[in-house]
Amino acid sequence: MCGIAGSFGTEPEYRPTLAMIRRMCDQITYRGPDEEGLWVEGAVGLGMRRLSIIDLAGGSQPIYNEDRSILTVFNGEIYNFLELREELQKKGHRFSSRSDTEVLVHLYEEFGNDFVSHLRGMFALAIYDKPQKKLFLARDRVGKKPLFYALSDGVLYFGSEIKSILAVAPDLASPDPNSLLCFFHYGYIPDPETVFREVYKLPPGNWLEFREGRISVQQYWDLPTFASRETSEEESLLEMETVLKDAVRMRLISDVPLGALLSGGVDSSLVVAMMAQLGSSPVKTFSIGFRQSDFDEGSHARAVARTFGTDHHELVVEPDLWNTLDRLTAILDEPFADSSIVPTYHVSRLARQYVTVALSGDGGDEMFIGYDRYLAHNKRRLLEMPPWCGNLYRTKIYPLFPRMIRSRKLAYTCSLSLGSRYAHGVSVLTSYDPDLSLLSPDFLHSVEPSARFPESVVEDYFDRAPASDMMSRMQYADVKTYLTADVLAKVDRMSMAASLEIRCPLLDHLFMETAARIPVRLKFRNGTSKYLLRRLAERLGVPRSVLYRRKQGFSLPLVHWMRNEMRDQITGLLTEARTLQRGYFRRVAIERVLWEHNSGRHDHSSIIWLLLVFELWHRNYLERWNRADENRPFETPNLKEEASSAAQ
């Protein structure tokens, strides 16, 4: 596990230096506190920071092929590297280390760009091919590992985090209003856009080739057709168990201590059950809780830990968030409004005190219909009507009977297509509700009129999903947007801030392909979501009291905290002149949101959280970049010390 960075220029006068590549890597030291690797030759520079997991002594990067004509820097883990290594040795390739990274250069020699389709794992990688003068970048199939790039004045910059790029190209720190509108809508910015105009995310399942000053991006993987075959419950269970057991087994390979994050939910409990079945010693498990019982899953995590005899560790998170938010918004390259970053960060720091690698249960909700909104939106299709009828309902009928038709949002969504309706349904802020229009006219005027952001991002994936039923289309849209740009971005950034590697067996691409082909009737049955996943967990011994209970989710008790412990601080920050003068929001709307929330009239905790983290990101990240220069570079204070203390 590492962080990578580098640059490649096509102009003859471009010559990166070791100091420049080191400056890019210094921004992400916490991603790889164990070792630094740098290489510069001509117009190319590659760098990495390493968190040693496999082949601790021999896995230093960059890694080369036999004649050193091809080299790579790599972030992630290749779980099938032993099988690939054996196949490549039979073809005559010679290895000089036991590292999974070395497989990449030899596999590239054998298959060219298509070598990525042979990989089973999580990765963001860069390969430089000297004979072809080509830089090749690739990202894993679902986006477990991030990879950013920017082309400026003939130079391609890339990195595991945007801050590596800005460290040598600070002029690129120019926010994009279209992307900000996406953030205000969803609470995150979907791929391939970023908060900055000229910086992009390489989408999951894609590779990028840069040669002779031109970029080409190509998709190499996608989910197969959903529910593509009829199968019995028992056949599906057996196939799921076989593929998942293999996925978990591969993720137990490590030369350093390994454990699991255990929330007490279905997915993480299933992973722990499988680890206990495959392992020879007690699994180290880690969970956090809250004093507010509605949000605390500690008792369920403890029940699972007792059942499988794990070495269990717990931490109770207190509501003093300000120091934590200051640190996190200083390292998050983009504004990010998923409040579960806080518990994810704390549980990662807890785990890092005992292990370097931890397995998690991420992915079960997206692939097995685990979110409540899937059922809610599936029911709402009954309200679908032709656009002309919906417009009449919204403009004529609603104004006459506003008390009978309680929701203006419902009146609006009745006139939308299913895809557009789902995009609106998962939004945080909406542009179509004039009673709660937080965004200022000046900001909205700055958005390009031709841009179809933000609704089209989710709607387009929904419409082109390889599925015929509503629920599968929602799943596909979530995998392409929410999973990669929210869930996995959160897991990567928060775990890496603690120098902890997270592995997600439920997001093994072979298991995901298996899950996609399972009929919806086996994922959702008689009001039970994740039906088949629960059946598999039950078969492995997870207590029924854990499996068949109300879903809580990995979230904070924000409603309580914002009306009590955090109330005065939040109100002061969001109504401060410094905040309002930025011009994004209407003061009267912010004051109304705060009043309605604090008085108990409405729960606006998600909106208030979005406003809070956006302002803190502006202060702790963006303003620092705007003040930084080459002689006084941007720094992320305390993270090196925190990663070190978490590891002790």
C-alpha cells in the first residue's frame, strides 16, 4: 500500500527534478510512512511513498523489468500475484523480488495495456515504457484506490491525491462551479470531475495512455448484465460462498498484522465470520460506538465478537468534533459531506494501534439492495406520470391544495423520469425547492448554462444500466457514483490518514459479477433487504439477532449534537461574515435552516453538515493552497505525527 505521484512532459525543455518529485510525495507521507522511492530520467519523474505489507525487504519502488526498460510505481494490492508470477515464470520472465508489484512490469511486457484485465485486487498504478516513450496509468475496477491527473502546458501530472499535483502546479487550484454544484447536490463530486477545473479523476475500471502529448482514456471493465439468469436459492448461496471464501482467503495474505473492522452490521459480520473460518488464530476486530443508543451498534459488534472468539477492541466517540474536522478538512482534497468520515477515521486509528491491514464489509449495500431508498424509489414508480400531466399537477393543482399535497418535492418528482427522479431523491440540496434555496443567484449564474450537472450524472448511469428492473438500475447507478466517489473515497482517505490498509472482499470483482447475476427476488424478499447475504451469514453462524434487525448505518448522532453540544459553534461559523462573503449561499436561507433545525421543526442535519464541512474545507485547505508558494509549500499539520502515534 502506497501513495504514488509523478509527471511526464512532452516539450524538449521539460526536465523534472528529484526535488520536485519528492515535493509531490512529501504531501502524502502518511499514505506510506515506511519508505520513499524516486526516479527521474529526461522528461519523466516517478515517485512513491510505501506502507510495507508484502516483501518488506525487497518491495522497494520503482520496480523494473529485466533490462530496466519498463518501470512502475504502484498503490494497492494484487491478490492473485502468486498465480500470475508462476505463469509469467513459465513464459521466461525472471523476478528479483517477492513483491506483488514486480508482477506488473512483466505482465505489461506480455499483454500490453490489456494486462490490467488479468489483475485481481485494488490498485492505482503508473508504468513508464521507455522504448515507446509512453506513460500508462490505470485504476482498479470499482475505484478502491484513487488516481488523479492533470494536463497543463504539455505536462501530465498524476498522483494518489490532488495535493501532490498542486504541490508542483499550484495554479491548478481553481475551483469549478459546475463541480461545486455537484457537491451541493450529492455531498460529493462524482468521477471523472474534481473540485478543480483542470484536475480529473481517472474513473474506476479505466486506463489512461499518454504519448506524444495526447491523452487517451479507455474503459476495460464494467459490471455484467444484472439478473441475467434464473437460479435457485441454494445454487446462488453455494456460488456466493465459494467466490467470497476465495476473495477473503486472498485478502489474508500479509507480512504484517491483520484484522477486521466490525460495525455489528450484516456485511462486516459476514466478513469476520469468513475470516474466523479460514484463519488459525483469533481475528483482531475493531469497532466504535456512541453514547446515544440510537446510533450505537456496540452490543451487536460484541455479540459477533463473542460468537467467533475474536480479539475485540472498542472505542466510544465523543461529540468534540472540531479538532478532528480541522484535521480532516485539511487533508481532504475536495469538500466531502459524508459525516461517516469521522467514525471511519477513529476506527482506523484504533485499528492501526494493533494492525497494519484490516478487512471491511463495504459493498454489500450496493450489490444486495441494502439501502432503504431502493425500496422507497421502487414504490414511487407507481406515481410516475407523463411530463405534461406532471407539470399540470405541479403548477396548477399543487398551488390550489398545498395542505393536501404536503410535499412540493413530491409534486415535482411526479413529473420526472425514473432516472431523474432517483437522482433528485439522493440529493442533499435541491435547486427546485424555492422554499429552501440555499444557493445564491450569483453562484448559480457562474455555472455553465449548457452543463447538465448535477442530475444527469446519476440519471445517465441509471438509464444505461445493463438491467431491466428498477432496483438493479439503482444499484448500477450507485456503484458508478456513490460507491466510488463517496464510500470508497471515504474509506481510502480516512484509513490512509491513519496509515492503515483496508481490504474489501465484498468488492472483489468476481464476487460483484456473481452478485450482479443473482435475481432481485433473492436479494430482496418479503420486505427483507440483502436477503441472500443474510442467509449466507446465518449459514456461517452470525447470530440472528444481528442479522434481522433495523439497519442503523455507520453514521453520527448529528441531530442531537447539532441541537446541543455543537449548536453555538455551528451557528457562529455559518453566519460569520467570512463565510457569507464567499457568495455561495443566501444568508436568509442559512438562518432559516438553522432556526428550523434548532427549534425541532425539521431535521436539517445533513444540510448543516454539508455547509459546515464546505466552509471548513475552504478555510483549512483551499485558502492554504492559495497562500502557498514554492518557498513556503502547503503542509498538512500533525498527520505525520498522528500516523506515527497511531502505529505505536
